[in-house]
Amino acid sequence: MSSLVRHVTIDCADPYALATFWAEVLDGTLADDDNPGDPEALVESAGASLLFIRVPEGKTVKNRVHLDLQPQDRSRDEEVERLLALGAKLVGDHRRADGTGWATMTDPEGNEFCVERSKAERAGA
């Protein structure tokens, strides 16, 4: 039998705060025993489980691995606006006039992720 990915683990300065952000992004939930100040926090969602771990050093370079998000009930552009309102930043706009492309964003601690077109947008292209 092969291995399965149990969590995607993200190093960060404030696990609880970053997990709270990602729980909103993914419509997920934090574990019942996660509290502010804890050294780790877990977000469970339909698509993935994210584990946030406190590390002493800050982020200094681009991520080698990042998440690609596909909105389920809204357009890519609507999702970008929602994420900006939650505290994400737009750092690379690769959206094209024909509707293709993606947006590169960062979470509150600077970790990169991308927002792609929704399944409905892909089907309509």
C-alpha cells in the first residue's frame, strides 16, 4: 500500500491566526482543542487538511510548494475579492482579457497561493 498525504503543513509565526484565516478561505473548521498561542493549529476542510506549525524564523523566499484554489460557488474574480477582504494580498495578476489565467496571492504571513477559474468558468470557455 502506498502512503497518503495526511496534512499539508505550513510553517508560520502565529498558527492560530493563520489557521483562522485559512478556515475562512476554505470554509473549514479549526480543531476543537486549538486556541490562540498554541504551537500548532489544524484546519479541516472538504479539500484538504492544513496543519500550521510555529517556527522561530520568518519567511524569507518564495514558497517551493503552494496551494491552487478553485472556487466552487463563485467566479475566480469574485473569489479574489472575497480573499482580499479576508486579508490576502494580490501579488501577481495573471488574468487575461479572454477570461483565462489566475491570480497569485499571499496569506497574512506572506505564503503564496493561486486562485484559478471555477469549474463553471472552465466549462464555459
